[in-house]
Amino acid sequence: MEELKRPIKRRGFYVKMRLLHKHGRQHEKNLCFKYYKWVLWFSLTLYFLTSYFISHKPIPLSKTHFANSKSNLPSRALIESINTSFLQQPTNSNKGSLNDLKIYVYELPSKFNTDWLSNERCSNHLFASEVAIHRALLNSDGRTFDPYKADFYFVPVYVSCNFSTVNGFPAIGHARSLISSAIQFISSHYPFWNRTQGSDHVFVASHDYGACFHAMEHRAIADGIPEFLKKSIILQTFGVKYKHPCQEVENVVIPPYISPGSVRKTLEKATVTGQRDIWVFFRGKMEVHPKNVSGRFYSKKVRTVIWRKYNGDRRFYLQRHRFAGYQSEIVRSVFCLCPLGWAPWSPRLVESVVLGCVPVIIADGIQLPFSDAVNWPEISLTVAEKDVANLGMILERVASTNLSSIQRNLWDPNVRRALLFNDQIQEGDATWQVLHALSQKLDRSYRRSRVSTQ
Ligand SMILES: *[C@@H]1O[C@H](CO)[C@@H](O)[C@H](O)[C@H]1NC(C)=O
Ligand SMILES: *[C@@H]1O[C@H](CO)[C@@H](O)[C@H](O)[C@H]1NC(C)=O
Ligand SMILES: *[C@@H]1O[C@H](CO)[C@@H](O)[C@H](O)[C@H]1NC(C)=O
Ligand SMILES: *[C@@H]1O[C@H](CO)[C@@H](O)[C@H](O)[C@H]1NC(C)=O
Ligand SMILES: *[C@@H]1O[C@H](CO)[C@@H](O)[C@H](O)[C@H]1NC(C)=O
């Protein structure tokens, strides 16, 4: 990752979350639930009505045309890109699949979490899954207010919202001490941490190298995962298929945070112009003259090679400068490049998929999120870092053979839904996938192990 999202207005259910958060006791739960069910019903009705009108606008079906390319995109891809049904609650409910998982959400002093929300960016930038998962859990059916009935304990600490006044990036230098003092708090106020040394406790570490809390790999590895987190379950964006010190902990690979609201807006606008007239798209840091940072080069020079080889190639739309409206470019593109940055993962992976652009993953060994729910080989292309100079040829071949089948697979609303975190949990969405992954780890639940030995 290397870029940050422009702040986008917070939407949705935060008020409700505050409500539940404050009155976190069982007897008040029913009252709150009644109230917010009504609000939910009302907002959903409103939303369905608006989306009805949006999805019934006429769609321009003119043949897509690429500069300098013989390939024609099937018109289906146009319809595909504007189907917003994945943003809505799916109709067939199947609650049993979470194994009746119960999760307790700690109530921590606000300095650990909600105080940071005074900066709007905190709940919208690409590390914001720490906020989104917290919100979704507070409203979820899987939440229990009785910690003695919980299988897992969620520790909501927002460590990514101390934005640097120099470059705007999250300064995560304080992450270790903030989490450590949160653990101090829960282990002195509740009996559950000491009981298992935290092995049934769940944290989010949504940074470049996850629970190693550093953006540069060699520093992340040198610092390692802090001792106090090593027994717990970490939800992290970082994942590779080989052994790596920053994933030597029980973990679930999660997608980076992309605001569902921004996706919805982009798709709604795309209904007016919906054409994929860009063949290959990339916008981001390029490093034309790559700097040697202690023997390491940004993106292992992959982006430099792309720039040198394809800047000026009319099939490629490569941009080096930030542009807040870049989602409108993704929705116009056939292939979207997702090369590694410092870390292998990138927010582009999610944006490409949800906006219907075929992600071209260039990050050797990357472990992609939720592979149970998302059949990545069917919806994306993988190009080895060493082959990046042949990108043009590789993509031409795909365009003339199996592009339309990849686009058809990308059409699956379940795939798109699985990569977005909603404030209100939806079956199959990213927070639901987290719960599903946790439900496969119930052997770590203290409560379950007690029940089964009795
Ligand atoms: C959108 O996707 C849903 C779910 O797959 C499908 O039933 C519906 O027909 C699609 N709508 C359009 C306009 O393609
Ligand atoms: C935020 O980060 C700065 C360094 O960039 C650090 O000096 C400061 O203590 C941090 N703030 C908190 C509350 O941890
Ligand atoms: C948990 O252990 C720590 C350190 O051993 C201790 O300070 C704390 O009081 C214990 N907590 C409880 C609730 O017993
Ligand atoms: C990068 O810098 C390191 C020293 O920091 C040096 O040993 C290495 O040879 C340099 N590599 C290149 C390709 O310039
Ligand atoms: C499409 O073709 C490429 C190579 O030409 C192959 O690597 C990829 O697995 C194929 N994908 C699908 C979904 O058929």
C-alpha cells in the first residue's frame, strides 16, 4: 500500500453503534434493537426504492472500443459493472453456518478507539477495517453481552488513526504501546485474558506487515510480532504463502478497507456512461528513478519496469499522481494492475473486483483474503514479478482467449460482497467472512472446550 484515500463522509449506522455501545447491558438491548430495527427497515426500503430507479435506467450498449487493440468486450461486461445487487442484503438467509459463534466486544476507554474518530479519515482510509469490524460486531447477531458465554473476545483498538502531520500517512509507531495498554486494561478488569493468555482474543492489524507494525519489511521482521499478541488471533491484510515472521501467529487474512459508500457512488455514476474504454489501468506511485532504501527498492522495481516499458503505449493508461476520483477510472477499465508496493497487498485488489475490472496481480507469493469465498484464480490474473516486462503480450493473449469467462466469474455478486465491510453486517460480507473464519477456530474457545469435557 502507499496511497491514502481522501476523507469521505461517514455514513450509515454510527449513531446506532454509539447507542448500543453506551447501553451495553442485556435488559436494554431489546429496546435498542426494536428502535434500530425500525430505522433499518426504513433505510432499507428507501435504499431499495432508489436502487430500483437507478438499476432501471437505460444502459448504453454501444460496443466498447480499445485503442490499438483488436479485442472486443462482450456487452455483458457493461451490464456487469453496474449491477449493484451485491451491495444489498442477500435474501436467502443461512444463519447456521457460523456454528452459533458468540463474540464478546470489550468496552474500552474511548482513548483506545472512538476518540480517534474525531478525524473523519479514521473510518475511511485503507486501514479502517479496524473501525469497520468493530462497528459491524457491535450490531451483529453473533455479539453476546455476557462475556461468560463468549467463544471469542474482540479487543477494539484503533491504531491507524494517528495521521502524520508531515505526509498524512498513519504513524503506527504508537501501535504496540496502545495495544499493550489495552491488554493491561482488560487483563486487570476482566478474568478472560489471563485464563488463556489471550488465545481466544481477536485483534485487527490492518497494516502493511500486519502485527509487525512497520511499513518496511526488514524493519517489520526485525521488530517482529510483539510477545503480548503472539498467542491471539490477528485479523490482518498481510498474507503470503511462504513462511514469514509477520504471520507466525494464528491469523485470518482480510481485505483492505474500501468504503462501500464510495463504491456505490461510483457504480451509480457509471450507469450513465458505463463503458470500458481503458484497456489497462494503473494509477499510483511509480518510482521512475527508484531509490535504494537500505538495499531495498519500492515495489521491487516492478512499477518502475511497468512505467519504463509501457508509458506511452496507447493500450496502457498509467498515471503517477493522486486523483480522488480514480474509482471512476477503474470502472472504465478492462484490466487493473495490482502490483506490490512495499507490501504485497494493495487496496486496488478490492476496488478492481467490486468495480468489475479484472485485477492483474503482480506480487509473488501473495496470500489473498477469504479464498473459501472468493475463487481468486477464476476472477483475476496473476503475473510473476519477473514477467512484468511481457505484460502487454500476456494481456493480449488473455483478451483473445478467456477474458470473457474471467469477467463472467467476476460478475458473481457473492464475490464482490465478500470483500466489503459494511457498518451493518450482511451475510457473506467481509465481517461475516471473518466470523465464518473464526467459527472454524472454535477449538480455541475456552467455553467450548469446557463444555465438551464436561
Ligand atoms: C444483478 O445480479 C443479480 C444477482 O446475481 C441478478 O439476479 C440480476 O439479474 C442482476 N441484474 C442485472 C441488471 O444484470
Ligand atoms: C502520534 O504520532 C506521533 C509521531 O508521529 C507521536 O509523537 C505521538 O505520540 C502519537 N500520538 C499518540 C496519541 O500516540
Ligand atoms: C492477570 O495477570 C496479571 C499479571 O500476571 C495480573 O497483574 C492481573 O491482576 C491478573 N488479572 C486478574 C483479573 O486476575
Ligand atoms: C543498495 O544500497 C546498499 C547499501 O545500502 C548496497 O549494498 C547495494 O549494493 C545497493 N544496491 C544497488 C542495486 O544499488
Ligand atoms: C486465463 O488464461 C490464463 C493464461 O492465458 C491463465 O493463466 C488463467 O488461469 C485463465 N483463467 C481462467 C479463469 O480461465
